[in-house]
Amino acid sequence: MTIPNKRLLNFAGVVICAGMMGFALYAEHVLLLDPCPLCIMQRIAVIFLGLIFLLAALHHPGKIGAGVYAGLLALVAASGASIAGWQVRLQNMPKDEVPACGPGFDYIVDNFPLKDAFSLIFKGSGECAEVAWRLLGLSMPTWVLIGLLGLGLAGVWNNLRR
């Protein structure tokens, strides 16, 4: 059995990222689950990961370029996974330790300097600790964490292999 070429597997990464975003939009618009600020940051990470996969697939780089794409994939996947991990932590806190609900993502970004906005977003809030949806007992941020770690590892492996 032969492993598909790098370009095809990078396109597969694009399709998986698009599927993750498609489900996020389905959950928001059909299931009526409003995304919290941390959810929005995870969406941004998935979108950037998909764009890097797309660039790597279209570019079909040589050895150095593939290393650059592998590094970018690792950086974005790790960033998104850390945000998802933070939300999973919030969801598993005892109720009395969960931070109070704060303003929404749009309000934060529109009304605070960037440094303060990121501080507020990553602090998390009560809405980020709510678990409104589960699949096989795992919350959506847990699935995003698994997806980003898997895509990051697969992308690094794919782009660094000979």
C-alpha cells in the first residue's frame, strides 16, 4: 500500500478543516448554539490551519518550503489546541470557580485595546464553561482539541516526510 502524495494529503487537511467549520456553522445556525469568545478563537485557528494546508497543496514546495509549512501548521494547530484546552479546563472547573459571564467577542474587540481584548478573551467567562453539546460524552471544544492535534501532527508528518 502506498501513501498518497503530499499534495493530496494537504488537500485532505483543507477538506477536514472545511468540515470542522461547516459543523461549527451548522451548530450555530441550525442547532442555535451561540459561540463564546473562545469558540470564535478556535474557529479562527481552524480557518488559518485550512489556509496553510491549501497553500501547501497548491504550492507543492520543495524541502525547505515543506519545512516552513510544517512549522506553520504546528504553530497554528498548537495555538488552536491550547485555546480549546483552556476551554475544556473551564468546562471541567467546579461551578463555584467558574468566572462570571463577560461581554461577547464583538463587544470585546470593538471596545478594548488589542492587548486587553486578548486578556479578556483568554480569561474566559461563564459562557465559555457551559457545555451545550456533546458527542460520545465529549464537548465540542474537546473534539476541536482532538481535531487540531491530529491535523497538526498529520500536517507536520506529511510535509516533512520524504
